[in-house]
Amino acid sequence: MSAQVDGELEKVQRRDLPRLIAVTARIVGDVGAAEDVVQDAFLAALAQWPRSGVPDNPTAWLVAVARHRAVDYVRRVAMMERKQYQLVREQEVEQGKLGGSAAGDPDELVRDDLLRLIFVCCHPVLPQPARVALTLRLVGSLSTSEIARAFLVRESTMAQRIVRAKRTLAESGVRFELPDETVLQERLPDVLEVIYLIFNEGYAASSGEALTRPRLCHDALRLGDLLASLLPKEPEVLGLTALMDLQASRLPARVGCGGEPVLLADQDRTRWDRQLADAGLSCLRRAEELGGLVGPGGVYVLQAAIAACHARAAGIEETDWVHVAALYARLAVQLRSPVVELNRAVAVAMAFGPAAGLELIEPLREDPRMQDYHLLPSVRGDLLAKLGRKEEARAELARAVRLAENAGTRRWLEQRVDALQGS
């Protein structure tokens, strides 16, 4: 029975923990307290289920226990602090206005609760690393140790980061509520950025031995799908979901047998996940139908449109590089990012030749934001090599080796340097 209980609780934790925390946080008004209450509910299950048996609906059982304990928590706080708003909150809970099935459509309540949880985790009062950690912990259902391993930090360091984030939210008076429409639109880019940061760390690991961390990519995909289901008419949400699906579809072909990166031009496209790519293309179509490529904004829809060009092409030569370069030009106007300019230079080089791409790269060499970015000398070295300027190319690639923090990338760059020396 103990093994069965552990298995059921693990399934519920993976599948429904964000919902449990979100529903409870609506009652107690604090995500840190809500997590504690939900943990108490899990402990109650561990104590009772071996004797009484696993309920037919384990999640519903845990929701009921968490809700009762949340009401007790509100009562204790109200008694201790005697604050009128807490007494009102308790009254609303008992009347079914908060946390009860009498408060309308339960699915709609859970939808709003999950949205509140996402926006609280990504609140601008928190620094970006804390937003990422808290989102993965409370919305992504990852354990502290899993998050620490993903970002290559000690578990104690990550635990402190999460505790500080919850304390900051409480001390700053951040309430568990959904922003009004105007504020929601203002803060939505922050939420999308957090999810994409998680995905990018999985798609191209910034440090460590492995080039990719697929688990982080899949966690970001789950978060993106969740947000898209909650905000199905937001083009940028659909754009991000499409972008991540399309990029993730290439993961099986991005790493060689020896752990080395495989460039887009050299990837075996039969290994791409076509089901994931098709899902991304479908999501992109919905974003475009909602006007995602019209007017200002739309940075994720634009990036998804670029990724779609690769997904639709049979090979590197069949890719419409002129269109890709044009999309990057539009994206550069929106973001004004040197990394986007570097990607645009690559597309221009593919469309109009390496000299044209190199011309766009030259101003980036003076940008202080790019001084430690290993891909700048890596791309420049590649273009110089294509122009036959091998000594300059070798020097650039050697600089890229010194700047690369990921061990797999560093080894691959060293091989490129050796290849130029031998040619």
C-alpha cells in the first residue's frame, strides 16, 4: 500500500501541484503560505491513505484538505492580527465566494487561479533569476533539487533563492490577484520572457558539459501550452508556443554522436520531430490569424515565422533566406538587440553572400554587450573562412574558444580551429 500511495502522490504532484497551489493561494492570499498548506495536505495523505486506501479522486481529496487547512490558516492569521480584510476574507471563504464550488464554474476558477499564480511568480518586484526559479517551482512542479541541477547551482543556493523570492513577494505586499487588462498586457512580456529563458537554457545550455538540457525545454513547453490554454486569443502567447515547438522539433538532430553541436546546415532533417513541428506551424497560423504579424510588437510571432521557414524547407539550400533576412530586419527594429543583428547577418550571408553578412557584423564588434559573447567571433570566423581569409578566421575562432563557457561548444570550436590549421 505504501508504494501505491507514494506512486499516486507523485503523479498528482507532477500533474496537479500548480492547480493545488493556485486554488489555495486564492484563499490565503500568499503563495509561500499556500505552498506550505498544500505540503501539509500531502503529509495528511501520507498519514491517512495507507490506512483508508487511496481515494477514487486523489486530487479532489487533496484539494478539499488543502482548502480546509487554508481556511484554518486564514482564521489563525485573523485572530493573531485582527485585520479587517482578513476577517472579510474568512467570511467570503465560508460563504463560498473564495475557494468553494458555489463560486461559479470550477474550471473557470482554476483557470483564473493558474493565471494569478503565473503572474505572481513573474512579478517585476522579483529579479529575473528569482522569477525563473519560482515559476519552475510553483507552476512547473519541479523540486528544488531538479531546478538546481538544471541551472548547475547548489541545491542550498537554489533553495535560498526561492525562499527569498517568496519573502520578497510577502514583504512587498504583492497580492494574489490577476492584473487588470491594461496591467496584464504590460506585464505579459515579462511572463513570456521567463518561459523563453527557461526554454533557451535547455535548448543551448550556457555552461556545463551538455550542449542541451531537454528536460528544461519540455518544462518550458508545458508552461507555454498552459499559458496558451489560459490566454488563447493572445497572439504573442501563441507565437511563443509556436516558436518553442518549432525549435524543440530540431533537438534530436542538434547534437552529434560525440556530444558536439550540429549546425542547422548539417542536421539530418529526417530526425526532426515532425509532430512537434506541425504543432508549431498550426499554432503560428492561429497567431497570424489574430494579427500577430501586423503592426508593432509581435516579436515571438516574428521569431516563430523565421523558425517556420526552416521547418517548411527540405534542406538548407531550399530555405527562403531572402524572406528570413527580411523577417530578421523587422525583428531588429522591434527588439534592437545585437544578438538579433548577428542572426540577421547570418541570414543575409546565406541570401546574398558572406561579404554582405560580414558587413553587418562589423559594427557589432564595438558593442560592449557583445564583447564576451562567443557566437560573435564564431560567426565572424565562419564568414571569414568562406571568403578565404583563413588567418583572420582562425584568430576569431580561437577567441570564440576562450569565450565559450559550455564545454561541448568549446571542444567543437577547437576542432574548427584545428581544421583551419590543417587546410
